[in-house]
Amino acid sequence: MSERPVKVRIAPSPTGYLHVGTARAALFNYLYARHNDGKFVLRLEDTDVARSKPEFIQPILDALKWLELDWDEEIVFQSKRSELYAEYLERFLKTDRAYHCFCSREELEAERKQARADKRSMKYSRKCLSLSKEEIQAKLDAGEKPVVRVKIPEGATTYEDIVSGELTRQNEELEDFIVARSDGSVTYNFAVVVDDYDMGISHVIRGNDHITNTFKQIILYNALELELPVFGHVPMILRPDKKKVSKRLGDKDVGEYQNEGILPEAMINYLSLLGWSPKVDNEIYSRQELIDLFDTSGLNNSNAVFDDEKLLAFNFSHIQKKSDHELAVLAAPLLVDAGVTTKYWLETRWEFLRQVVGLLRERLHRMSDIVTLGGYFFDFDYTYDPKAEAKQFHAEGAQLLSDLAERFEALDQFTHDKVEAALSELAEERDIKKGKIIHPTRLAVSGMSIGPGLYDLLVVLGQRTVVDRMKKAVEYIHQRS
RNA sequence: GGCGGUAUCGUCUAGUGGUUAGGACAGAUGGUUCUCAGCCAUCAAGCCGGGGUUCGAUCCCCCGUACCGCUACCA
């Protein structure tokens, strides 16, 4: 295999959204290309008229863009390349590896059934291989539309997989698979060979569910006398029940993780460690670090279960790496979408938003947590947590809230220290623990029993808001009783 | 069924012919604290089974088992 410039590709078929398996294959290709100053290109395998849907194309592109797996060059659409395939098919037909087959689908189906019944694997009988030129011409003249099959050679096919090492398949395990349909269009393996060759793909890194295809493709490369790319097959990503991830089983696609508040860098980082390892005791990496580190020698060959919890932990880590400003940028649209505030309001109070995320950041496992954990900063329309309310909003609590609100109102400066001092004083005078005051106050101003340190929380909320909310809580307690 | 691949804590993984088999997530416990989270510390948890090869196998070989994949005029 001669040295060629590195050029890799991801070739999704638009039969659904982008799932994590395809995303990871894309990532490995992307990392390999970037690491080696090569090209990473995108090809859409959209030739399955029955299952391909144009409406899946954009979401796939969006997901790739979200992950910033940006591809080089123009997107290649298989559906637009039928002329190219026809050329190669022409060429293939001239080799002694090609032959026409007139067997009907019904006949083949019957053979298949029989093979099953006999517990044999289905292999085409080669019935049409022995047809004479005259017989073929006669059928053609009669208007029969044959398919084109490849005559699998004797012997075995071997190649060196960059993940699994040397792999061999006895050719007799392969059947004379169909290369072109009766309507003249080529099938998957033929199109892939033509495309990978034509596009100058140097390395084919894909899921190991393609290993059988690889042998078929190699036979086609050989028949067409084309130079082979290097192949590498990465393990599958499995669900917690060890089944291959699939949309049908309810597995999330990449877009759903995005909507849940997963950061693209977290997804990238997590995915990179499924089936690959940098072999050091560190797991959190930036995109650039992954590019620098990525090496096919770190690829392993056993399937990996996708663990949402660990993804979340990675997400948390990457959230912590961001600045308050960056987090504010990410949080703003989520808060607006949730209806707790408006875009305009936030734009005029950016510093406030920045402080809020600064306060909440180490509680954010997914960005969307900002809404549930911090909605009260923007919206007074919260309800009190029922359990906490039962515990804190009693007569004594109301009295404390009312007293504290008065003292807060009288403060000339609403700083952490002043607030703390006011609260401590009250606790001392009443000879009670500070917690007795802190908890009802937190509930009054946030509706929640959990959250950031109270003094910080109060300062960010602001004197006016705090006092208002406390008074309102007092009223609420009185009304209720 | 046939063919192929894989097998280290629950999960993702590192690792070596001789190691206290390492890390991360999750779990447990303790500390910090006004709560939650975080942070810190500690703990628990693994070499699929059986044969070989060898002075010695988690590691190499074989068999078994389990799991995964492929087995279309789909991609």
C-alpha cells in the first residue's frame, strides 16, 4: 500500500437522525484527519429510495455542525453520481468477474427459504453463470432485465485491519452478490468502492458491522484493479442492555443530547473514549488535545456500552472549564425558551445573568439545569417547595422573616458581610441557630430548600427583591393560616 | 444455523510472562457547610470457565461459554 495523503470520510445514510455510533465514527475520522493534516469529507449515501428521506439530511448536518465535526470540501451525494457508477459498471462488465443473472426475486426467495430449512447459509446457486452467450442474448431480446453479479474468485481474501490486525475470509463464504440491480443502478458495495476510490479516500474507518462488506469490497477493488484504501473497523456502541444502539429501541440521537443541555465538547470527549484510549490516567480533554493525542494504536476492539451517567459527569467537567460569560451565553436562550425571562430583559442585565451562572455553575450537570435551579432569579412566579414549606413556614418562621426583612431593608449596603451580620444579629438576639432563619429565608426568596450559599444568593438577588419576596412570604403564611 | 469478532471492577478503560492489577463514572463512608451541589479523604468492587505452554500465566495457544456483528435487487 503506497503512502497517500490522508483523506477520510464519514458516510451516513439519511434514513434517520445522527446516532451516537455514527457520530463517534465521524469523530474518529475527524480526529485522524486533523491529527495528520489530512482531509475529512462527508458523503451522503442516499440511494435507498425506500428508506432515505431528504428531511433527515439537515438534522444530520446540524448534528455534525453542533459537534463541530466540520468537513472539508463539498458534500458528496451518492444519488447524484449515477453516471460515474455507470461508467465503472461498464468497466466492471468487461472483466471476467461480472456476469448477468436472470433469476427472479421469487426464485431467489425460494432458494433462500430452502437454504434456511436445510440449515445452510444462503449462497446464490450460480445458475446463471453457465448461461451461454446466445441464451443471454435471447433473454435480453425477450426484454428480460438481468442483474449483474460478481463472480467471487476461489481462495481467500486477507487484509490488514488497523484495529483488528490481519483478517481473513474464505471466499467460499461469500456469495456472488448483486452489484447492479435490474434497473441498472448499482448496489451499496459497488457504489462505496467507486466513491472511496474516486474521492481519493486513503483510510476507511467505520463500524465493525462493515467487516463483511470490506471483503466484498476488496474483491471489487481487485476486479476493477483499483488501489485499496487502508481499513480500520471500530467496535460498536451498545445500549446498557448490550444491544446495538438504535433509534427503534428509543435510543437518543445526537440532537436530543443537544436539547438536553449536553455540551458538544463533552459529547466529543466522552465519545472519543468509547473504543479508544490515550492510555494515560486522564479523561477530560479539549478538542485540540484529542486531535493532538489521537492515534489509531489507541483504538480497541471490544464493544462499549454507552453510559448516560458518565456522559453527564463529562458534561459537568466541561461546564466547569467555561467562564461565567461563556456559560451565560449558553444559559440565556434556555432561560428564554423556558419562559422565565425575555431576551431583552437579559440583554439589559447581562452582569446579573453572569452572576447567576457564577453562583450556580457547580450545580449544573446539564446546561438546562439552569432553568430549574435558577429560574427564581428571573421570575417571581414560583411556588414554594411543599415539603420545605411545611417545615419552615410556620408562625415563628413568619416572625423571623418579617423581622429580618425589616433589618435588610434598613441596610445601607447590601453586601455579603452586611447581610450575614444582620442575620447573625437576629439569631443571637433570639438565641437561635442561624439555620432557623436561613432556611425559611431561602425558601421565601427562591421557593426552594436547596441552592447556593444564602448570603451570596441574597446579594445577587438584590436588596429590593429580597425584601419584597420576604414580605410576600410573610403575607402568604398569614393568609394560609 | 453458517461465518467472523470480542471477553479486566456494575459501566468506560490502562496494564504486564513475575505488579499491592492502575484510573474514571456510578456506589458507600467521613470531613467542609445554612441546605443542595461541589470539593477533599477513605472504602468496596474486576482479570468468563476449562485445559495446555512455562519455573511462573490476567497476559501466549486450544476448547467451551457468553456477548456482538454479518448473513437483501438496504445502506
